[in-house]
Amino acid sequence: MKVKCYIQGMAAISPQQTFEGDITTAPFVQSDSNRLVCIEPDYKPYIPANSLRRMTRVLRMGLATALKCLSGSGVSTPGPIVTGTGKGSLQDTEKFIKEIEQYKETALNPTPFIQSTYNSVNGLIALQQNGTDYNNTFVHRGFSFENALVDSLMLLQEGATHTLTGSFEEMTPEHFYIKSRIGQWREQPVGNTHLFDASLPGTISGEGSAFFVLAAAPTPESKAAVTGIKLLYKPSLERLSAVLQELGADADLIISGANGDSNYSHYYELANQVLAAPTIPFKHLCGEYDTAGSFALWLAASLLHAGNIPADWFPMVKELPADFKKVVIYNHFFGEQHTVMVVERVSS
Amino acid sequence: MAERVFITGMGMVTAIGDNVAGNLQRLRQQKSGLGFTDYIDTIYKQILPVGEVKLDNTTLFRMAGIPVRAGFSRTTLLGLVAMREALQQAGISNLQEEPTGFINASTVGGMCDTEKVYFDLINPDKSGAFIESIHTLDCADCTQRIADTVGFTEHIATISTACSSSANALMFGARMIKAGMYQRMVCGGTEALTRFTLNGFNSLKNVDKQFCRPFDQQRTGLNLGEGAAYLVLESESFAKANNSTILAEFTGYCNANEAFHPTSPSPEGDGAYAAMKNALAMSGRTLEEVQYINVHGTATLNNDISEGRALERMFGTAVPPFSSTKPFTGHTLAAAGAIEAIYAVLAIRNGIIFPNLNFSERMEELQISPVTELQEEVIINNVISNSFGFGGNNASLVISKYEG
């Protein structure tokens, strides 16, 4: 498969001011909590009020992000819609489980069941944008968004002019508690400002939605190009090292998924050894979640498009590179799904 | 020129059989697997029929060839049973000999087990072995446990597009082969009955208290089912070099969204029509060359009108023999596309058309009726298999006789 596509537009809702703000001027949003929460926009410009009332949080986030992405991309139809989500609408899943119990399986409202279906955001985007093309949803932890990206690259190779490719994820207080029971989060509040001060078991949780319009051919509006992607399932250190060398040897900026979790930090340490380029983290901005890779792609493309790195967002990095053309993202999700993406500047 | 994609192995477990041969036998006997549940804790135990696999989890562990242990949900176990058969039938004893991807499909992951312990999981006062079930909350859990048990180490993915999930898994795998990423992929889906899903569909008022009656005027809804099915897909060049037994060719597919309503299909079947039309065009076959259609045919009021109209729009007065096999298996959601793809292969290889059970009265909206008797010694070269789902997700597959 030929890996080359152009990011024609993008949008992100995250715990940072990414939806409205400009990366070069928006301040770094600090948090003392181990659960980073999205800054949600006013949805009214994107979603009619009567629809909005029925929709739960991650549906709103996903739909609004997709619509903003489309509106800034100069395309009239969404084309194929391909997404990834690790958990879908947790809020609806939790609600329906509880209502089954509470109402003893009788007179149930079907809405939470419908909205808990993993492809419900895709269906809403298609419905609102009359998107009758290909439509697919990947639900595989740290491979969810990246599989959507692979699917999109294949669609472009098969002849699609563009795709709408994205992710959506939420973390509920209840699910945060559940995952705390297996030690996914830090025991003591560390927040995002001190995430990398010490390497200890656990990290901080996050959430977000990011969408991209990807095109087969560049235009003057192209923000960046995706030129490489590799998914590695539970790789050996040798295999990981070889792939990082293959894709990242000539990179001039590395975006690392490091999250301060000592249980799995050896992979990021290996990446630091293998890759010579300066490295910046991103999990202090968005937290850890299944589709955090999509935030990293948004970040890489935003930095390449802006041409510089806002120092305010990376207080832990002493020296930021002034010039960079090729960015390599390396991320993994609790040591299982490892992904490498290559993002390059589009010369205009 | 993209490679042709062949089906070289199949494995399955459903309410009508623990393997492919068992399913074929029950289809021939015209004997449904619908009945009442032994394993779900629900007030509808004796009210809503389901297509349950009558094997308890201990038996499934044994059939999957692994010791009983925590964390393996029924979804995973059903998947493993089907996977073992698919690999064995394809003659694959070591997945490391040829890089092989695995594309799985699931609608609610391990919910069948999660829902039993969920209130303990969220209760700080409770602790115990149920903690092992935490990971079964998502859809990737079953995929990875199946992958790790049988030895997949390459590309893995899980797809969830409601009732079309495993049709999309097959499509994604075939496209990866055509894109040259892999020579061999194993694709399909697994689904276990859950109280969550049963109540979900029941709250939508589309579950029938009787055995479901697809395409019948008196139909009132679907029956849920469970099961798993996987197909081994190989590129032509690999299958030939490997001397694989080629069971059928996967000649066409299409995924199209209807953009009509979150849960209902359009009355004119726009999405179904687009999916079938484009899939057939891709296969290079004509309308006349389709000898059988395994319809989605859930027996919900809306699906059967929509799908029936799409058939009439596409084929006019010459709609080929069609039937829904859901009265045999129940609607197995994420597994349905792969289960019915295997039925398509069985139809082609055995020259049989399966009857649409429980049909007695043609729908007033349609001019067509399904096949109601088992037809044998039929020449079947091309089958269309439909899977349509929530969110307007429509998928059609074309499976063809292998002719060299």
C-alpha cells in the first residue's frame, strides 16, 4: 500500500483549547486532577437544538469535531467516513446497564442503547451530511484510530478523492474508577504539570475527539502529509527498534506518547535511544486514552503548519527545535498496541 | 492489477451446529436452532426466543483447547471455537509461517460477562476474581485473547458497525490483500447473547415472541442469536503457491451508508440497493448470473420492506431465489455477516438453497416471496449476502464459485 495522503483540514476537542484556539497563542491548560477533561465548545452552531438535547457527551464531541473539520476543508461532501473509538459512548452504556437493573428490564428507553452502539457517531455524521459513501468504525483500543487511518489510505489508493477520518473518546468518572482498580492511573494526584517529574506506576487519563479530511492529492491548503504508518501488536523490543529506525532515522522531531507510567516506560526509553531527533511529549496535553494517537497527529500537523513549537505548551522541554520538516509519532497503549506515524511538511 | 481473493478455510459455531458440517446438516434438515435461553439472566427467559449455542462455557473452554480461566468471556470462547476450525480447515498449523492479519468484529465485546459483575466493578466494597473481567468491557478484548491463544502477531483490528460488522471485517481483510499488505487474512466476528442486547432490541419493540418470520406479512420482529464465524482469505498467488484448497472466490463487496435514520432503513431501501448494486458491479457478474441471495431478512417490519424493495428495484421481475437463514440461527449481530458468508459458500459448493423458515404469507408491499423449501441440485455460481445495520451501515458481499 502506498502511504501518502494530505491533511486538508482538521479539528480537535481536547483538554486544551484546540477547538477554537490557535496553537501558537492558546495557553497551556493546566490541571491538578488525574482525569483530564475536554474543554467542550458551544455546540449550537454545529448541532440543531432538538438533536443536541438527545445526544450524550461523546456523540456531541464527535459530531461537532467532524462538522468543524469538514467546514474548514473546502470539500462539499464528507466522502467515506472512517473512525476509531476504543470505548464509544461510555455514558450511554453505563446508563443502559443501570436502567435494565433499575426498571427490572421493563419499559426501557431505547435511546441509551442506540447511542451506546459504537458506530452511532458515524451514523450521525452521515445523516447530517448526507454521507452515503463507505462508512466504518474501528474499536480496538490503541489501534482504533490508526486502523481508521490505514483504511482511509486504502480508500484513497482505491480512488476516493478524500476521506473524513477521526476518533472520539470519553472518560466517565465511573470508568475512571473501574480502571483505577487495575492500577492504570497514578495513586496520588499528579495532574498534567508534574506528569514527567517522576516515573511511577500509572498515568493520567484523558479524552478527546479529532477529525481530519485526508486527500490523495495536495492543494495549497494542505496542512501536512502523512507519509508513513505502522501498527505493531505486542512487538519484541528488537522489532520495535527496527521499525523505529526504518521510519524515524531521518526525522527531525519526535512526538512521544510517554506518559510517566513506569510499568511501560521502557518502550519510550528504547525509542529515545534509537531515535536521535529532539523529542516532545503530548500526554500532558490530552491524557492517556485509546485514541490519543489522533491528538498526536493533530498536534504534529498543527506544529508543521505553524512552523514552530509554542514553548508554553512544553515547559518540561529545555530546548525546542526551531526548524523541523519530518515528524515521527511513536505511541503505545499500555504496552500492547504500538503505533508509528510519519508526518511531513508540505512544501508549497 | 489487484489480486483475486479466495476463501480457503471456514470455521463456525451457531445455534444449529458446533462446526461447518454441523451447520450444513441442520440447514439440510430444515431444523431451526431457536428456543429459550439457558444462560442469560433475564425476565424474558421463557418469553423471547433466541438462537443460543447450547454449550456451557466449561464445554466451550474444552472445545477451544484451553484450560478454564478468568477473563475469557463467552464472546472470546465462541470465537476461539470457530477460529480453531477455520485454521484447521485451511491447513494452518503455524501462523508464523506466513504473515497473517486478523480482522474481528464485535458489537458489545464481553458484555455477556461484564453485565454479570458490573455492579461489583463499580462498588469499592467489593473485590475478588471478577476484577479479571475488567478488560472484557471493550471489543478489542475478545480479538486479542483469540489472537494470543492461536498465535496472530501481525495486523489486528476489531470492527463494530452493528449488524454489518463482520461483513465489513471480511471486506477490510480482502482490501488489505488487494492492497498488497498481506497475502493471507482471517476475518469474521463473534457475538454472545447478553441481557444488554436483548433488552436493547426489545426496548425498540422489534423482538418477536414467536420464532421470527422474515418476509412474512405477519412478521413482528427478530430473534437474537449468538455464534461466531471466521473465513481464511488468501491472495490468488499465495493460494496457488501454497497449494491451498480453494473453497470459493470473494468477488465483490460494497459498504454504503444510507444517511436516513439512526436505526431504521429507508422505505425504498436506498442503502441496500446501493450496496448490492456496487458489490455486483465489482464482481463483474450480471444480474442474471446471481442464483441465490442470502438476505439480511431480520423479520423486523422495516428491514424486510426496505430490503425487499431494494431487491425489486435491482432485479425487477426476475428476483433470484432468496431466503433469510435467521430463523435457523437468530440474528447474530456482529457474527451474522461471516456466518452467512459461510452459508453462501455452502450453497455454492453443495448446490443447495436454504429455505426461509416460518414463511406463510407474502408481504402486501412486495411482489416477491422467499424460498420456503430446501432446493437441491441447483447450479449456484454467485451468491449475494446482505448485512444491514444501525447507523445506516449497509454491506453486501458477492461470493462466487471458484472456476480457476
